[in-house]
Amino acid sequence: MPRTVTILGSTGSVGRSTVSLLEAAPPGEFEVVALVAGRDAAALAAQARRLRPRIAVLADPAAGPALEAALAGSGIATGCGRDAVLAAAALEAGWTMAAIVGAAGLEPTLAALGRGGTLALANKEALVCAGHLVLAAARASGATLLPVDSEHNAIFQVLDSRDPAAVEKIILTASGGPFRQASLERMASVTPEEAVRHPVWSMGAKISVDSATMMNKGLELIEAARIFPVPEERIEVLVHPQSAVHGLVQYADGSLLAQLGTPDMRTPIAHALAWPRRMTVDVPRLDLAALAKLEFYAPDTQSFPALRLARQALQAGPGATTILNAANEIAVGLFLERRLGFLGIAAVVEESLAALGSPEVPDLAAVLALDAAARQDAAARAASLKA
């Protein structure tokens, strides 16, 4: 029987890579149930005509008519808006890619987890802003969570989860982004065009800026603490400019196991898509002789305070990580709109964390309310900084 697949966020960077793997797979190996995207009707319709899902859905209601027109006569059902997204996410599928960027991916991720199956998690923000709810939903339905971030997928591949006491530490690697060696004076003048120009990975604008501030690694630190049986103090970050080693696990006997590969998201996606098997993927192979050297450095938390802020939020509790994520999304958005300086991103996040603390977030309503309050607070602080 083919593995049934739903892709949440199919027109984003991870979604497009997932689509390319499905298209390259042998006929009959996968059957697509639903494709869900944000507002790009043309891109979603093109994917739908190639993959033939049962339904294609856009989150933006205003783009619904364009999608319906583009798929007229195809036999593919269409939908738009929040309710349609949640309904598509809840459709029976054996494997779901959760790749909607930001906190917007939380509700669809929970909807997909509610029906069980396997969920490949590329939306790190869902675990950051509501990790306790995501993990509880997975336990309740018996769903399997598979990490797709290259670093977490690397850890998953080399971690012996049967004996977590034997794990001394987990090490996440970071490229360091485009400003790894830049001065604070230089970073004060960084433009959005420079920030999204990642030296190694090809990613969307938001995650590229997060990489440039190292907030991306902070979010991954929080994510790792929630999905792996290792306490926060035993999770470290190292800057590794070559981006060949994606994650390492050190064991009590002194062994240090690492997963290596070229910086191509199709590799971790394919690992999750075929798990527990492996599938053949046409990605460049890592040539160690050509690479010649592997470098590792301790991160500079003075120049890149986002990593420090993320660890502090993780230690403070789930409410603080909800605030961290929301404030960062607002600050990055304003930076991309040229309404906030690059260094202002971390400054806004730090001020919002100090002002709002770490309220209890026992359920989804509380998470969403705190998320909204943090966004409002961050926007006001950013306007003050700009002034």
C-alpha cells in the first residue's frame, strides 16, 4: 500500500523540497491526501496538478477564488481559510509534513496530531511556543513525532534513546550565519538583503534572519530540550562554518557520534519520509577530502544575545518561550520591512521577556492569548526603539 501523505506548508522551502522527493519517488510509493499553503494560489495549483491530492487548501481566504479557478475541472477539491486548513490537517494520512512557518503552524500541527500517524516536524515554533501541548497531543493519539530540522534529525539518527542516562550531552551545530565575524558596528547597519543571504543554506526570509541573529539556534535549543530525553544543561551549541556536521551526541564511555552530510534539506526530509527505512535521494555527496577541514567554535553570546535569551526563556518555563517566539516573529517581520534595525531584533525580544515574565499557559487558549499579548508588546517596543 502507498504511504498516504499530507503537506502543511507545501509552497515554502521545506514544503517544496518534500514535493520534489515525492515527485522523484517510484510510482505508487506515495499517495498525497492534502496540500496546504499560505496564499500562493498559482504555486499550490501547480503542485496539486502534479501530485493529484484529494484537496488543496490556502490559509488566506482572499486567495481562495484564484485557487478554485486554477484547479477548475481537475477533480481536486479546494478550500480556503482557517477552518479549511484545520479540516485538511485532520484528514486521515499516514504521514504529515508540518512545515507552516511560525506560530501559524501550531493549530494545524495539533489538528494533524489528533488523528495519530506520523508527523514530521519542521515547524520548530510549535514546540517552542506550545511544546507541552504538542507532546501531550502526540501521547494522547499515539502519534509518532519525527524531527526534520537538519540538526534534530541528525541527533535523532545517532541518539540511543533506549539509554538516555548514557548520554553525556547533545551538541547542535550552527553555521554562524553571514555575520559570524562581524563587529557590532557592522551589524548595526545590516540590511534585510544582507541578512537573508545565508552563506551555506538556501532558506526562507524569516529563518534566514533567525540564522543571522542566531535566534534560530536558540529555538532549536528549546526544541531539542523538548523532544530528546536530555536536560537543558546537557545541550550545547557549537559554531561550525562548514555545515557538514549537523549534530553530535557524546556518551558516557567517551564516544562522540556525529551525523554528517551536505547542507541539503532533502536529506533529513527523506529520512523522515521513508523512516524507518531509507530512500535513495539525488543530493550531492559529502566529499571529505575536498572539504579538507572541520572547524568548531564556541558561540559569541555577547554579539549574538538571542542564543542566551532562548536558554533563559527555556529555563523560565513554557510561557517565556511563547513570548520569545512571538516577540521574535514580530521583530523579524519589522526588520524585513525596514522598520527596525538588525540589532533591535534581540533588543525587542529581551525587553518583552523582561516585561511579560513567564505566565502559566495550561491550554491552547492561554497560549494563543499570551502569543497575541507578546506580539502587541513587541510591536510597541519596536516602535519605541525606532523612534
